Amino acid sequence: MFENLSERLERSFKLLKGQGKITEINVAETLKDVRRALLDADVNYKVAKQFTDTVKAKALGQNVINAIKPSELMVKIVHDELTSLMGGDTAPLNLSGNPTVILMSGLQGSGKTTMSGKLARKLKSEKSKRPLLVAGDVYRPAAIEQLKVLGEQIEVPVYTEEGNKNPVQIAENAISYAKANHYDLVIVDTAGRLAVDEAMMNEIAAIKKAIKPQETLFVVDSMTGQDAVNTAKEFNDRLDFDGVVLTKLDGDTRGGAALSIRTVVTKPIKFVGTGEKLDALDYFHPARMADRILGMGDIVSLVEKAQQQFDEKEARELQRKIAKNQFNFNDFLNQIQQIKKMGNLKDLASMIPGVGKAIKDIDIDDNAFKGIEAIIHSMTPQERANPEIINGSRRQRIARGSGTTIQEVNRLLKQFEETRKMMKAATAMKANPMKMMRNMRRR
């Protein structure tokens, strides 16, 4: 995401490289390029101009410390202002109420129904909520079926009323049902509507008035750019929603909606959809997004994704095995499966500082581990548990069974052994750093 904007901003900052100090002339030249980059990213014109004016005022008002280069100072100022532009702090979800009621709104085709399922899954797993999905789109039968399918996939019940065409009544009945059956979270999916459709806008306003949700979320497709911002403003004027959910942010190389919507609508972005899978929903963190826009990676989000997948008990057992040099191919295969669950491999790699730019033109297929998995699956249980027994004849058999070459098998075994040594050394260093340093000095 934001690849084009990141490249343009980097080129803008290069205008200041080699400059001894920040002056009105070189700042004006740099920020003219920054403004063009923002407008090309489909950022609202007034927002882009206000942004660059603020950055200019702060840059010229700074006493540049000798240790800091003008370009580095400009990056810091732009980072801080980008963070402020997108809301500053992460906006929490209001989970009060018994049950908590969340009303989903948005245009037709914005992804409300899928987002309802993603949100139910996220709050179920992370907040231990007992959710109930409500099929409130009475105009599109496929929406009800879609919600039922999603409910089955995430193991969350879906409340429906066949034949009832009154969404206000359905929502009210669903909340009564939730209270009677001890569900502590109700997510109400609604029909897509246009802001100019007076009857439909009145209807969702009536739903909100009747059920008094703790959260009303506006779901919008970020790939529609400036149109997304304009639509959000129209909906907010009528509905006064609590927050925005941006979908398809993974496919939007411009990102103007994410940068403009907070200023224009004055409501926070609370979630971003980053892919088609049901786990591809993230909380929106303005500072982390600014990091990614400026090519600094997002190591905090990467660690959080890893923590969601790795079981603490398993991690302790793995650490014990590494320390005793008992890490084997069964453990290695398990680690691969855990990494694959974390999401798109290229997106994960781009969260590592400095890596995003290096791999922007490289296709990292989600099947990147396919060859390695084939080789490991061709090993016998004994070979996986005891890699050291894999001799020449065994390597040839493994290569034939996995459809790979003997060279590929040899390369994997060599890489595995090197990885095992590094992991053991890192574990030893963590356990007793002073002893490790003394041993290294003796060599």
C-alpha cells in the first residue's frame, strides 16, 4: 500500500540532501513536490495545501541541530504531521453496553457484509466476545446467504427473519434475542444505500434511533479515492457515525482516502481491511501508517501479528528444544505454517524497516514455501525428527519424492543446519550474555 506516494515523498526529500541548512527557498521547492505527490495520491486539495503549509511553518521555525541533516529533520516533521493528519492516536472501539451493538453502514458494494464477518471474528478471538450477526439487508437475498456462509466459517450465529421486510424491527428483535441468549456483541449488517436515496437514508437513521448502537461504523472502499471522502461526508451529515472502516487498502497505491478522510469528516478511521481473507482486518494506527508511508516499515504490527499466531506454551517448548539443539524439521514445518497464517508474505516483509523498498518490484508468491514443504513432507517421520541421519541415498529418495533436485535438498539441509546454529547461539546469548561474550573473546 502507498507504494507510489512513498516513492514520490522519498524523491522530494532528496531535494534537501546535501543542503547545509533549511531555507525558505529549498523548503518551498521540497514542499511543492510533496504537495504534488499528495495530490497524485488523490488527497483532497485543501488538505494537501494545509498540510504543506503547516510543515513549512514548522520547518522554518526549527533550529537545526548540527547532528541532524535538513532532510532528516524534514522527514521527522512530515512524519509527525502525517500522524496528526490521520488522527494522531489510535481510536478505540466502544465496547460498552450489554450487549454491545455495532451498526454497519455504507454504499452498495463497499464490503459491509464481509466486514461484519471480519469484525465478528476479530472481536471473538481478541476480546473473547460472544457475537451475533444480524442480517438486516432485506433487499438483497444474496446478502443474507453471504452472511450465513461467513457465519459458518467463523462459527458465529446469524440472526435472520425470513419474510420480514422491516429492517428496524429485525434489528430490535435481534437485540432482544441476544439478551435472552447471552450474546454480548451484536453486529447489524444493513443494505447498501446511496446518500442521495432519501428513503434509504431515512431508514438507516431510523434503525440507529431504534437500537441506539454503541458504534455506528461507515464502511468505504478506499480505492474510490476522493469519492470515498465525499461519500463519507454525506453519510456523516445524515448519520453522525462514530468511525470509518477503509476496505481494500492493500490494493490502493494512492491512499488519498486514508490521508483525507479524518480532516474532512472529523471522524476517526478505526479499522482497515488489508485483504480478502477473514483475518485481514487491522486496527488503524496513524503513527504506524505514517511509518509505512515514509518507508520506515511497521515492526510493531509485525510483532503483534506474530504474537497472535504463536502459542506461549509452544514458544517456551521451542526455546527449550533450540537450547538443547533438538530443533528438527517437524518444528521447522510448524513455524512455516504459523508464518503463513500471519498473512500475505510480501506485506509482512514490507513491515520490516528498509525491506519494503527493496522488494517493491519482486513478486513474493504465497506459495513461496511450497518447495520446502514438499521436501520436508517427503522425509520419513524419523528423518524429520533426526535430520542428522539424512545421508546421500536418503537425499536422493527425498528429491525424487518431492519432485525437486538433489541440489535443492542439499541447499535446504545446509540452510536448516545454519539456522539451527544461529538460533542456538541467539538463545544462549539471551540466557547468559556475559558468558557468551567471554567465549567469543577466547576464540
